[in-house]
Amino acid sequence: MRAAAIAVAAATLATSSVACTWAAGYFHQVSAIRGRVVGKSLGLVQWRWLRQQFEVPRAKLTLHEYRHPADQDVMPVVAETMADGNGNFNFGEVRPGHYVLRIKSANLEDSFDVEVVRNKKTKSILLDISPVFPDCTGGHLLQAESEN
């Protein structure tokens, strides 16, 4: 009887755990959506510099028009592209506005809210789509490099 009570309690706690959620309404401001997709599931050695050494070849990148509340199944697709064998991608000219950038590979996926603006000069962006730890650290990083 005691074992059954412990099992029920464990199942209840497991189903009530909160997954990582990212700040709603936070947009990464960039002037261009081009760069490289990196990431890897490395277990306990999920260090940023190490996971960013692994490019994600042939990832599918989809740019959606931003809608709130976000229902990614009905957000209009603005553009799609595929990363090359080294994880490099380029959406070309994108008009200013708010978008959701979805990245999907064979075993990794992530999404970022981006705002295309003209007052910044973005050289490239690095998209780290590595898995995150249960404490919400790890991957999920969009790092923009500015032009000088």
C-alpha cells in the first residue's frame, strides 16, 4: 500500500513539473536573418563553447509572421530556407517586422521571436538549438554579431 502511494505521488509530481518557458514579447532585434545553426545534445558536458562547435547541417528554417497568442500551426509562412552542410543559412532581404523563426533538424528544434529593424547592422546570427537542462540553462541562444 505504501509503495502504491509513493508511486501515485511521484506520478503526480512528474506531471506537474513546469517546462522551460521563454519571455513572451521579447524580440531579438536584427537587420538580417543570416548566419549559422549550431547545437548538439552532449549530456552532462553541455558547455556553450563545446556545443557551438557542432554545426547543424541541412536544418529547415521557417520564418513565420508573428501572431499573439502564438499558434505556430496557423501563423503565415513568410519564407523558408535550408541550412547548407555547414549549418549556414541566409533568408536574403526580409522586410521590417515581427517574426517567429523556427529551426528543425533531424533531432533538434527550437524557435526564436525576432524583429527585423533597419537601425542595426547585423553581420550574422548564431542560432544554438542545443537542448536545455531542466533548470532552463543550456541551448536556446540567438547571438547576433554586428557589423563595425
